Amino acid sequence: MFYEKKGYLNEDFKIFYLSDNDFLQYDFHYHDFHKIMLFLQGNVTYHIEGKAYPLEPGDTVIVHSGDIHKPVLNDNSTYERVIIYLSDEYLDSLCTENCNIKNFIEYSKSKNANVLRQSVSMHSDNLKNITGRLIKNLKSQDFGAEILTKAILTELLVALNRLCLTNDDDKLFGINISNSNILSVIEYINKNLSEDLNIDLISKEFFMDRYYLMHLFKKETGFTINNYITYKRLSHFNGLTKTGLQITEACFECGFKSYSTFSRAYKKYYNTSPSRVLD
């Protein structure tokens, strides 16, 4: 089973205000851009890369580019949120010598956490105010609304960075209710993509029965170990080619043992030839 890429971003950013009353079911999916969700209300558990977060109103969910994720609606409560798509190129364009606007993404990665709990922060009122103005402006037809939306988005990004830079405290993050063994397995896989990785090796590394590990991984994440490894290697390949590394070098750097194996996996996953990434 491979996971579908959902949402497309052909510009710097996109912002949506959504409110659903239907008891919808979502599949695991991924994006090739960063996603921020400002959670307003609902009874939702958000699953990201084996982690599960019961959300609280005011939470900010940070989904990094390539992360496999989905929300799980626990009942038919209104699911209200603001969704923001951000390209790496756009974030890079906002960075200056003294201001790295991507700090909040790097901070989230360093803490291996995806949900900022604003309620514990001295900046929570400010973030709530910014979110309210952003929603109001998204609904507006007034002159300059599009320009103002971009300005408020920049203000939001600055506020999120300040939140991370002034709070070196695990209380800043939403509670993760995931299985710690599976999180360790996921971390091990992502750190060793260029090495030999298979179920037998991983089960020995973590002193777990291979069949129990396969069952638990599928239960906790929604996908098999082999498919997860393949997806992460392909995602890593896409990142390496952006640095100028040649296709053949990149495929071996990602842990594929032959170009033909890599090419088949790439075509199956992306429905295109790997050479197209350099077009």
C-alpha cells in the first residue's frame, strides 16, 4: 500500500478556513510542502509519523513536508480549523541574515513533536488574536484583503517562532499518546535510510518478535514497515536531488541496492520516471 499525495501548492502559500459537521474519515496521506493547522474546535486525534495527539482548541499542528499523517474524528462534533500550506521556497524568501523564519519548523523537528500547545505560553493571547484576524480577513471581500492576508500570515509565522524561541519546555507541546517502542523504530529507520533495513534486522535491534513488530507497527501507524522504509527513502531521494546530487548517486545514498529496484519503486509510487524530477 502506498499513500496518496493530497493537496497541491503552485504558489507561495495557500490558506483555508474549514468547518465540518460531518463525521468524516480521512486516509493517511502526505504533502510535498509544510502544513500548519490552527485547531479551533472538535474532538480530534491527529496522527503524524506514528505519533498521536489528542488536540485542544488553540493547538497549532505542524506537519513537515513528507510527513505521513491524518486526523481522526472521534465523534460528530464540529471540526473547525485554519489550514496553511507553505512552500520551502516561500519560507526561504522570508529569511534574512538575522531572522530564520523556519526556526519553528526546525525546533519542532529537534523535539520530535508536532503540536504546539499555545495555552501554556505567554504568547497565547497574541496568537489567538492573530488567528481571529486571519479568519476574519479570509472571509472579507474588502479592498486589499489578499495583501492583508499575506501580512497577517507573516505576523503569525513570527509569533510561532517567538513561541519556540522563548519556551525551551516540553510543556509547550501537546501530549503524544503513541507507543514509545514504535516511535523508537521510526526514529531508527529515519536515521539509517542509507543502511540495510529489513524487518528481521529491526526486530533484532529492538528485541521484538518480527511478527509482533509487524502487527504493532501497522496498528500504530496504519502502514507496513517495508512501505514506510520505501516511502522515506524516496522522499529522501527527492530532497537530495534538490541539492544537485545526480540521480544514480542519490538513489544509492538513500539505501537502494540497484538503480532498477529504485526506478521501479519510484515509478510505482509517483507514477513517473525519476528523471522527471530534474526536468
